[in-house]
Amino acid sequence: MNEGRKRLAALGAYPVIRTLSLCALCAAYIQGPMTKIFDFNGALAEMDHFGLHPTAFFAVAVIVFELTASALVITGLLRWAAALALAAFTLMATVIALRFWEMAPGMDRMMATNAFFEHLGLAGAFVFVAASDLIKGESK
């Protein structure tokens, strides 16, 4: 292993770097529900926009799910299961919310397309986290 790779591997071994990386991965799943909590009417409108009824049930379920799963990923408690759940949730929400293929060409479609593929990347990262924990036996 060359020197640069050794340094990068050593950096990734620091618990604080690992925790910060997991916090960054979960950032959208912490910010989103916090926004929903502070603007619950907006959360209800979002659920209604995507046809999720009863809106209050789905808004609360999304808030609880995202915060709980993020906490599990960050703390390591059943990290593999929470990461897989967030991957599945992300894929499902992406297909519901970012249907770029149904949009007319233009800026909105381009932005939805980019967001769609960014979300695929997030889902892939969560699968990688789950697999890494299971392979290393780090799940608690």
C-alpha cells in the first residue's frame, strides 16, 4: 500500500472521523424531519402533494423513522439494519418525489434528474455502510 493510501486508511480509523462521516451521510435525514417538526403544516402539505394519506400519519411516521434510523446509523446500534432501511426509504421516496422522466425538458427536469441520481448515490452509500458493518462484524 502506498503512503497516501496508508494515511487515508489511518484517517478513516479515527472514531471521530467515522462519526463525522456518518453524521454527514445522515445529514439530510436529520435536517428534513427537523424542518417538518418546525413547520408541521408544511410537512402535511408535502405529504398531500405526494398523495400520502392520512397526511398527519405519514408526516409523523417519516419524522420518527428518519430521526430514529439516523441515530442508529450514527451510534452503531443495529447500524446495518438502519442503513438498509434508509437505503430502501431513499429509493422509495426518490421514485415518488423525483419522477424526472414525466417532466417536460428544461431546468426543473434537469434539477430533478440530478437529485434523483444523487439520491441513488445516498442509497448506495447506506448499502455500503450496512455491508461494511456486517462484514467487519461491527453491528451491535
